[in-house]
Amino acid sequence: MCGIIAYTGTQQAVSVILDGLKRLEYRGYDSAGIAYPDNGNLEVVKSSGKLHCLEQSLSCIPTEARTGIGHTRWATHGVPNQINAHPHLDGSQTISLVHNGIIENHAILKHWLEARGHHFVSETDTEVLVHLIADYTRQGYSVTNSLSAALSHVQGSFALALISSQHPGCIWAARHASPLVLGSGPNGYFVASDIPAFLPHTRDVVFLEDDELLVVEPSSWRLYRASSLEPLSRSVERVEWDLQAAEKGGYPHFMLKEIQEQPRVIQDCLSGRIDSVQGTVTIAEVEQLPLPSRIRILACGTSFHAGLWAKYLFEEWADIPVEVEIASEFRYRNISFSPGELALAISQSGETADTKAGLDIARGKGVPVLGLCNVLGSSIARASDAVLYTQAGPEISVASTKAMCSQMLALLLLAVYWGRGKGVLSREAEAEIVAGLGALPGDLESAIPPMRARAQDYARQFKQAKGFLYLGRGLAYPLALEGALKLKEISYIHAEGYAAGEMKHGPIALVEEDFPTCALDLGDRVSPKLFSNLQEIRARQGPVLLLAPEEVDFAEAQHWEIPGLSWPLASFAVLPAIQLFAYEMAVLWDKDVDQPRNLAKSVTVE
Ligand code: M6R
């Protein structure tokens, strides 16, 4: 979704903001712009397309401005062109504003403003905001009061930042249901959608909550309740993210870097949670939660697949019934919860609007919520009763890879922990799992480099395929869904993920010589059933690429050997293989791997 960065301080604002926008590129965008005060006016420079277009437009405009706002836009209302790009200006050109979110009642507000003489130039919902604020300033209200008053009329979601030509060193910002964070550094203040935007400058941050309004001056900042302008106090937090983690570090793409980081991610996620000597799992973050009698998982996209994968483990090891809900569906259904039920909201970004809405519904019904998030201080993390951080480090590529690995691992640990707590899992079984987990980072470290070479070979071989079927059973079924999603989202090749047993109920009609099947096998009790399904595909001339442990013998398919890890750990070897296959296919087709078309990293609108 849209990315915002605003800056005021001692440095050259345009270059600080441009650099921040580049660091927000991963959020996905189709146009970009910057505004800054200039000799009593506001200068706005915008362009459609990638940031280098904006950079070109800016290169011929010398400016010494020390304050400004910048934006990368992911279009919701109005096509991605220069006029619709942010920042937007009011009619008198005294206020300029950037916005992430959707103003749901924009049509009514626009109509009302037009009747009061406001003239609109763009098709965006955002433009009503800047006119609404200006309507108040022209009545004599201060910018702070105007912003507060304007927001009282707005329905929808917003994170916004604005500057005024009358107050050249100041920034105003506010949020409701869209992320916004203040960075406080030695050379100035930053307001951004996400921490990586200002990570080279500071790690000291203040997370804004919903319905808060921030006023930033060159040497101070103040926080208010947006509706009443009651002053609020908030302490500055230091985040531990290091800059290197948010940079490519010599890799051609963030996605490749993040896939290869998975052994380290597993190590970090295990750290402090397993005791290899005792053979036990401890998860301090959930100690205060009662043992759930039922779990309702809320998630979207890849996080949903991680939840679906974990369902099998909660059932197997902890005998806990689990419902895995697509959050966007869940939020509009009439759901009743049972006593002892726990809602588990899974989100890498912690900002996914539908998952957050599902969480709010559960909490509203008195159900305790556990958040499983990667981004520290994110909205879902803060709104949950307890939060388990996946500790995967910043995930920059739009396609989620290491985050899913860390989610699966954290969920596996929870299943062991609660399984032991319920007495379903024996002490010996726990110790055996812990031993396997301890060896997992090393096992993968050596497996991933040769896996990449195989992925390259298979991508070349299947480059011309007209589509792919991904099949799996049991734990491999959610992985099949994920394999298909990865291929679709970065290489734009159509792929279907299916439970292998469902294949005969429809998708088998797709099978032909140029429609390969990628079958995922973990070498477990459902393997023979999978192989029967694959025979059916072979009988219809469908090529089969089988990802399976080395020892598997299935002559009818091309065998991509994965390390023979015990159940369920083989999943952690299949995951990087399907990610690498999608990656290599996208590279072969010369696609924009890290920023696939139409996609956004944090889906902060419905
Ligand atoms: O930040 P979240 O985990 O809540 O994001 C959920 C989905 O938007 C995300 O997983 C999406 O499907 C990715 N593009 C998948 O690679």
C-alpha cells in the first residue's frame, strides 16, 4: 500500500525523503511525489511510474528545503497518473498532504466541499482531506485545530502527513487504522509508514495509535488525541533492527536474500524458546494465556497458509480443534465463539486491515487474542492480549518467504508447548522434536545452495508451461497452496494449489503435456495416497515434478530430492524449494521480483 515519509530537521529534506521513499518501495506503488516549502510557497513534484522518474523530475530543481513530505502511491481511487499522485494541494496551495488509506465517505464530503467553492483536480479520495482541512484554516482555525476538526468528519482509514506554507518547519500527522511511526534522530524528526524509511537516521521511534494527531516542529514534537486535542504522553522506544537487515547486501533481489536467511531465521526464532539439554519448549509470551480449548486462526495470504499448516500440528500434538479463517471472510460472518477459545491473528506486517478487523471482532466478543507478528509495535501486535514475535527481521520483498518459515516455526513451538501443557504430547516426544529443531538450521544451511541450482534447472525446463498444478496432502497441502501463490505473484504464471485428493474432483481436467504438476511430499503416512494421485496424472501425459525426500522411490516423476527430515520438519525444506522455483521462474521471465505488479507489502485497506 502507499508509503509515507515526512522529514523536518537540519538535512536537505528532498534527498532524505527520496532515500526514505526508496526504502519504502517494497510496499508496492505506481506513482510518487514530494512536497516542500519554498520561499513562502509549497513546491510539489510528482510523477507516475517508478521512483527514478520522480528523481529525474527533481534533479533539475535546486532546493535547500529542510522540511517536506513524500509519498509512494498504490492506487485505490483513480488511475495511477501524475495528477492522482500525492502530495495533494488545497485550492490556495497553502497545505499539501500525503495519505495512506481510504476515505470511505469521500463522495459526500466532495459534494459538500464543491458547494462551498472548492475545486478538485484529481480523482482521488485523498484530495477531499486537504480541501476539508483548508476549509477550516480559511475560517481562521490553526492547522492543528483544522486537522482535528476535519478528521471528525472522515470515515475510513488514514495515515497522513501534511505541511503548510505558513509554517515552513512543521509537519502534522494523524492516523486511524493505517500505520504511522515517528522517528526521532539527532538530525531531525521523521514520520513514516514504516521504520525502514528512516532506519539510516535513527532507531528511536514513537508508534502512533489510532485517533492520534502529531505535531512536529524542528526541535520538538507533541502528541494529541485527534478528536479532543487532549495532550498525550508517549515514550520513545528503541528498535533493534539493523540497517544491514533492511538492505540487499550484494544479493540481486531481497527475495533471494530472504529465502537464504531462513536457517538464521529459524535459529533466532528458536533462541530462548527451546532448551536443547532438557529437551523442552518454553514460550514465555503466552504463559499468561489460559490453555485454549479451541483456536480460531485469522490471517490472509501466506500467513493464512502458515495457519493452515499449523492446524495439523495443533490437532496432532495438542488435540486442539482449529478453525483457520481467511480474515476478509471471517469479519463479515456471524461467528459464535466457544468458551476457552483463543483467537490467533497471524500477520507478518501486523498491519493487514482484514486481520486487524477480525482481531477487533474477537476481542469485542471477549475472546483473548494472541498476535503472531514480525513487525515490532505493529497495530496487530499492540491490539493483541499477548504477542509472539517471529523475529525474522525486516522482510522487504513483497513476496513473503522467511516470514512464513518463522510463522510455521513459532506455531510449531506453540503446538508442542500446549500439547505438553495438555498432557497430549509425551515428554519423550517433546525431546525428540526439540532435538530435530536444534539440528534444523544446520540441515537447511547446507541444503539451500544446491536447491537453488535445481530450481534454476527446473525453471528453465518448465519455462514455457501454460500453467501449474501444485498438489500436496496433509502438511504438504498448505505448502502446495503457498507454492502456487508464490509462482503466481512474482512470475504471473497461473498456478492452482490443491489438496491432492481433490484433484480428481475437477483440476485433473487441466492436465495435459504442457501443464505440469508440482507435487509436494514429506515422506509421511499420506505419501502412498499422493503417489496414487500422481499415477493418475501420469496416465494422462501430465509431467510431474516431485519434491520429496531423497529416499522416496517414484519412478514416474522427475524427483527433486529434499533432505529427508522427520515429520513435520521436512516442511522447512520444501518451503525454500518452492520459493526458489518461483524466484528462478520470475528471473527467467525478467519480472520485477521484489515489487510484483499490482501488489503491496502491507495491505492496509480492505
Ligand atoms: O502482513 P501479513 O502477513 O498480514 O500479509 C498477508 C498477505 O498480504 C501476504 O502474505 C501476501 O499474501 C504476500 N504477498 C504473499 O507473498
